Amino acid sequence: MDSMKSSEIDQQVREISRRAFLGRGAAAGLGSVALGCLAGKDHLAAPQPAGKWRGVVNPLHHAAKAKRVIFLYQAGGPSQFETFDYKPELARMHGKPMPESFTRGQQIAQLQGQKLICYGPQFGFRRFGKSGQEIMEQFTAIGGIADDICIIRSMWGEQINHDPAHQLMNTGSIITGRPSMGSWLLYGLGAETEDLPGFVVLLSQGRGGQNQPIANRQWAAGFLPSRFQGVKLNSIGDPVLYIRNPDGLAQGLQRDSIAAINNLNRLRHESTGDPEIMTRVSQYEMAFRMQTSVPELTDMSREPKSILDMYGATPGDGSFASNCLLARRLAERGVRFIQLYHRDWDHHLNVPANIPLKAEEVDRATAALITDLKQRGMLDDTLVIWGGEFGRTPMSQSGNGRDHHIKAFSYMLAGGGIRPGITWGSTDELGYAAAENPVSINDLHATMLHLLGINHLRLTVKYQGIDARLTNVGGEVVKGILA
């Protein structure tokens, strides 16, 4: 009898998590006080329900201009000198020594100890549209929508190598384990869809650059529950592995199996209070609904040939163009944050040969996405962002390439409350550093959140004793680019 009681007690102890013990144990009063100190009003201490997540910013902090974000992430670091920041003085200095006054004591990635030589823009720029924005002549399609876009020439960052720079751009911090911007948005606002993930990631790979890896942690939920992490859809083959039921398994039987598993999970959650169990429940439900929604999402048979031609898309080929078209379809179906990674922008060698390849891959599709959204009445409430983790040096590497550069780079934005047809900020005469209206990565995040109706200072989670947020310890809304 005594041994049976001891066994039962051991089993109960194993069933109780630390959080459940503090909240429900003999010292419940003290435990509740401790949790109350640790958990601010924005903390995820309480178990999260399964089903549709409606966000913690409810109501919004202020009126929103945008409902969703499509981030066209150009991984590897596009050169601002061959995209959006023409420097005639750098062209004049081509082949001459870089003035030491610019580079003395500055951080350089791979050119340490080498003779620094000015490397002028390799392609001409033209003024496009009524706004007269200067854009590289290879970007003829983007030039065609110059009056719909805002170019930021004065971006700057802090991390000069790819992986930590991706970390900073995606999470606002170089500290690993922080939630990505898409996770923050999904946590803050929820999604407008129950049949697809609220945060979707698509990858494509092009030609003419070093293929830098993109780690899954760039779309991770960090210390937020894992239900807020991004879901990567495959660009070639089945978008999601095992999306179809195996032979012999009927849809009704699959539904019954999931219901039984989720009932067991709910019982488990009642005994432990672990919020990740409810994440598991919601993800099982989502996976079941995706068996119908994902094949419909990726079925391009109803897209007119004129739309496919506008994007230059061949569905199923895994290209940036096809992913742009898929991004529009995801946006139509209520996905909150859609991030496209297009790799191969790392041009340490042969800029003259490689930039035209990248322009061929992204120019037409980028312009088509913005045009398509506008024609459908979606651009006004869709924020489109185009840019990479950093820029490139005004000095040459290996004679015809450019090294990593964080003191200045360019971004392009459109829709979602952004002032169209303007160029914001500037760099010095050689394009080495942001000179007028510098914009940090935290500023970019603060502005994005603002357009979505969120005060970046108020979207916080108590973590390790601090009110953690996407904008870390900085960030100001760039009011000059707001419509």
C-alpha cells in the first residue's frame, strides 16, 4: 500500500512542470507572486489557447496603414552602387586610391591590410518617372514603377559578416534566440487566415554570386511560443512534405485521428500547463487544414497567361519570379508576413558580369508584384520591402568585386502607407557612409510596426528580466517616408 502511494506520488511529480508547480503547488501564493513579478502584461505566462490567434495588440495602438508585409530579402548584400545609389564622384575616382580619411579606423570585412582602390559604378543610372528617381539602368521594370516606390539610400548596420547581419536584420539583435520580425508581427496581430500559416518563408537561388546559406533560425520564434515561427514552403516539388494522405487513409479517418491526438494533448496540458502543448494542438489542426489549402494555393492553373508573363514566372521552377507570384496569392489569403529570400547577391568577384544576372532575375518580378498588388487594390494595405543584410564597398576587391559594407546601403519600399516617388537620405560623395537622414535597422523595424498600427515600444515580452522587443534598445519611426 505504501509503495503504491509512493509510486502515485512519483508519477504526479513527473506530470507537474515547474510553471504548474509554482502556480498550483502548496506554495501557490508565493509562486503567484513570483510569476507576477516576472510577467508583465505582455508576457506569455498564461497558457495560450489553440485555434485562431488574434494577437496581443488588440485593439491596435493607432490606426494602421498596412495589414501585411511582403519582404523581398536579397540575401548576400546587394551593391547600392549597382542598384539605387549613383555616385558620379566615385565614378570619377575609379582606379584611384581611396582617401584614407574615409576608411581610417573603420571596420572592413576582407580588405584588411590591402591597398584600397576606388571602384566606380559599373552601370549607368537613369531618371525614371515623373519623380525622376535615379535607378540603375539595368532595373528598367523597377524604373517603370519609380513613382510608386520609396528609395532609402541611407541605411546602415552593425554586423559585417553574413550570418550575424541576417540575425540583426531579422530579429533586431545580434543575440541568438530572439524572435524574428515575422514572429513578432504574428504574435502582435495574428493572421487573417486559419487555413495557412500566418508567417511564410520562400527561398530561391539565382546565378552569379556566392551561395551563402540561410539558417532556419532567421524565421524562428525565439522565446515566443513556437506557433509564431515562420513556415518554409518548398519552391520546388510539394510545398510541404507529406501534405497528401498516404494511400488507404481516408480524410475522415485522418480527421478522427487528429481529434483523438489533440484530446490527449489537451489532457496533458491540463496537468502541466505547458503552453507548447497548445501550440502542438493548433499545429495539428493547421496541418490538417493545409492538406486542402496548400494544393489550392499552389495551383496556378487559374492564373491568366498575362499574369504569368508579367512576372516572368514558370510555376514550380523555384524561381524568384514564381515566388513573387506565390507571395501575392499568400497575401490574398490572409497571410500576415511573407518573406522571400533570393540568394547569390554576394559579389566579391566580377560585378560587371554578375549584376545583369541578378537584374534579370529580380527586376521584372519585383515590379510585377507591386503592379499586380496595385491593380488588385492591395498595394495600399500591403507593405513591400526590398533589400539585403548590408551593402558593398566603394573600394574594389580582387579588381572587379566589392566587399561587405555596413556604413551605407540602399532599401526600396512600396505601398502600406509609404510615400511614393521619393528618395530618402543620402550618402557621402563616395558612398562610404550615410550622411543625411541615416536609417538604422531598428528604425526600419519601428517604421514597419508603426505602419501596421503598432507602437514598437509597447510590443514587448518580459524575457530574462527585461522588456524585450523587436527594436531592441533603439528605433525611431522614419516619419519622412510616411504618406
